[in-house]
Amino acid sequence: MCTLHLACCCGSAACSCCCNCCPKIKQSTGTRIMYAFYFLLVTIVCCIMMSPTVEKELRDHIPFYSELCERMNAGENCKTLVGYSAVYKVCFGMACFFLFFAFFTIRVNNSTGCRAAVHNGFWLLKFIVLVACCAGGFFIPGQETFLEVWRYIGAIGGFIFLLIQLMMLVEFAHRWNTNWNSGVKYNRLWYAALAFVTLMLFSGAVAALVFMGVFYTDPEACLLNKIFLGINGSLCFIVSLLAISPCIQKLQPTSGLLQPGVISVYVMYLTFSAFSSKPKEMVERNGVNTTVCVFPLNAGTESDKKIVTIFGTIILFGCILYSCLTSTTRRSSAALRVCRNSEPEAEVNTQIFRYDCDEEKTGGGQNVVYDEREATIYTYSYFHTVFFLGSLYVMMTVTNWFHYDNHKIEKLLDGSWSVFWIKMVSCWVCLFLYMWTLFAPMVCPKRFEA
């Protein structure tokens, strides 16, 4: 077992658990889990760097903390190792790591070549390279210029990452509707399920709209909230009418209310998240400054706020990690026109059957299925590109985008104007992408006929 794990860390062998009771794992799945683990590990380090609470604990409990920082040339109380600049440097190293592998794995079609072996193995060596890249960011000359330029590169990359996720959401809504409409031909219960889910989605969207109208508007303040709530609600209503309009139904018979229901719920969620991220507004009432347009739970104790922040941070980065993994499948990359060649379903099923028989018996350990010897399950280069963009998105999110001065990870969910506008623009981009999928067959009929 020690030899097998050494081969996994320092060689091209696939990683597996040492316990035989663990279910067998595909090589493609194990590889993605390992890269996700690296991504999560660096993300946790970035959160620690933005936490003054952690810095205080280290200063109080590590003997000779100040002297150690001086010997490391890290400034007084290791100031260069914390704060937004440190996060920028660490994420720069992680982004370079994934960008290198994005170029390194271009046109890798199976797992038998040397480049595929590097992608699927040598985990200890790659971890050392990742650490070296993250540490190397602290030795870049011209720190002020680097941080200024890297900030704008991060903003562009982070927004592209958001755009990819919005495209995946629209593609998911269409695929869900198509699959369930196909089931209606064989069983009428699918139609009942489709109608029930659609009703629940629109009920949730309307409930969210009413909820925000009650708690996030005020007769004397919050003008932006009123305007954007009206705009987003109206746009959701318009795209719902477009989806069932005769001209759209003629070109897309499967178009229905399920897709706009999914889009409306997501837009309402983004709108709620944007309102929650906006700086608090104050109104003077009876000689007392009163906070308005906030949910009553926001006025809880400090301990309550810490709990909400912790859970919110976990959910946020869990969603980022999930987005990185789900948007790198072959079907998702095909939806983005990254992978143009698709395999016939019968051929895929044959390969799955063949791969299930192609296992490596790892002694008393977990069995590994080498499922990519003839063709890759996902596009390696695109996989690393998404993680590269995800690194930039994490960097901007942890540092509160452009409001990074004196920002702390404990105030991640407090929000700022930059976060508010990013989320609000994401609403409109999502609606625009969905409307484009409705009108695209009218604009490019030959392409959609093909």
C-alpha cells in the first residue's frame, strides 16, 4: 500500500483510498476531486489571510511572534502575509498553476500520453509546485504596479467566471425542460410533474418579489431597491410571455414556462443577494437614526452575525467549487461550444461498459476504473481554464472586489456597492442570455436546423 500511495504522489498512478470498503472510483473523478481539494485548500488560506481574528490568535499564542516575522522579512507582525495584497499574491500563484496546465493539456484526447499522466498523477510534486507558485507571488518586483494591474485582470476573469455559470444555468433550464417533455410521450404523469414544478417555481419567484417589497423598500428611502425590484420583476414577466408566444413556439415547440420559472427564481435570488449586499441606509425618525430596508434578522447580536457569516461563507465557496466541477463536464463544455464533437449515445454506453471492466486491483485498497484510455471524459484544458477563472473569482470575492481597503473576512457578507452592482448586472446578463436563446433560432435559422 505504501508503494501504491508513493506511485500516486510521485508517479503517474491514479489516487485511491487505502480502504477496500470504499466504492470503486473512476480515474477522471478522482483527478477532479484532487484538483478541487487543491483549490479549496488555497481558498481556505486566503480566508485566513483576510481574518484579523486569526492574526490576533497567532500573535497571542506563538512565542516570539514579532521576532519570527522580522526574520522572515514579513514586516511588523507579518503584515505582508495578511490582508488583501497577500490574497492577491497567493491567488496569483494558484491562477498561474491552473493556467499553465490549461496550456499544457491542450488537445489531450486520452489518458495514455505523458501529458495526461502528469495531469492525472504526480500529486505531491504538483502540490510542491502550487506552493512554490503561491509563495513566488510575494517576491514579484514592483508590488504596487503588480497589485493594480492584477486587480483589473482579476475583475475581468471573475466576471467571465460568472458569465460561464449563467450560461450553464440557462443551458440547464433548457435541458431540464427538454428531458421532461420527452417523458410526456411515454407517461402523462411527466406532464403533471412538469406543471407542478413550474407552478412551484413561479410561486417561489412571486413570494420572493413580495418578500423583498415588504422588507427591502421604504416609503422614505431605498429608491434603487424600488427601481430594480420593478425592473427585474417586469423582465421576468416579459421573458415568461416570450417563452409561450406563438412565434417562439413555432420555432421551439418544447419551449414552455419551466425555463423562465428557473430563470425567474435565480434572478430573484440574485436580486435579494444584491439588496443584502448593499450598504445599509439610515433615515432619521423621531430624532433617531434608524436603519431601513434590512431584514429584521440582520439586527441580531454579534455572535449571530458571526454564525451567519460562517455559514454564508461555506455556502458561497461550496457553490463556487460546485460550479467549477459541474461546468467542466463534456456536456457543459459542448453547450459552450468548447467541445464540438459529441459521441453517439450507443458508443458512450459501450465505453462505459468496457471501462467498468477495466479496473486496477490495488491490493487491499480501493479499486480504480481507468475510464479514459480511449477518450477523455472531460476536456482537460477547459477544466483548468475554469479553475483559473475560479481562482480570480475567489480572489475578488474574498477581498470584496474593489472595496478592499480595511476589509475583513468576517464582513464578507456585509457587502458593498461593488458587490451590489456586480450581482445586479448578473441578473440582467442572465435574462439577456435566456432571451437570446429564444430569439437565436430566428436570427440564425440554418445553424439551429443543423
